[in-house]
Amino acid sequence: MIDLSAFGDLASVDVGAFEPKPTTLTPGQTEAAANLWASADGKTNIGVWECTPGEFTADRTASAEYCHILSGSVTVIGDNGGAQQSVGAGGLLILPLGWTGKWIVHEHVRKTYVIVAR
């Protein structure tokens, strides 16, 4: 049987302990995440993520990501002269399969994510 899932008040989901951000360009930057749902094949994951201010690199060559910003603000810049987008609370950011670039977290950010792997 296939069942549905629902999650309420994503602004208050416990994301767990903050750990150093592996791809940070800013010493001391940390992140935390709670994966809320995964598809049976593991290719789709949905959850909540938070990150402290700073800059980090991101690589979406193996997966696409859809981000709904719940709080805070970021600027995302594509590599090699790619587009630059600033997104704040309530905004939706789409990082298509193959995208690489940098995030600038201006203020502590919290987002929901949907990551879909190849």
C-alpha cells in the first residue's frame, strides 16, 4: 500500500545539532538538517535545513534542488558568470540538475528542500 505523509509547522521542526558546513568558505559556518521523507528508491528527499551566515559552494551535478525559504535571506550565484538571485522568506529557489555555484547566507536561514537525484 502507498500512503501519504503530511508535516505541519515546518518553521518549528527540530533540525538537530549544528555541525561545521563541509563546503564553507567562511570559517565557523554551521548547518543542521532534518530529513522528513525519502522515496523508496532514495532518489527524492524532503526536509528542513538551517545554516548560519557565511559563504559556501554548492554542486548540483548529481541532483536538482527546490528550496522554499522560511526565514532569513541568501544570494545564490552560479559559477562562470551564472545568474545571481537573492531570495528571502517566502521565496522559492530552484537549482536545476547540473547547477554549480556559491551561496551567500546574509542572515541565519531556514528552508524546506526537495532534492531529486538522477
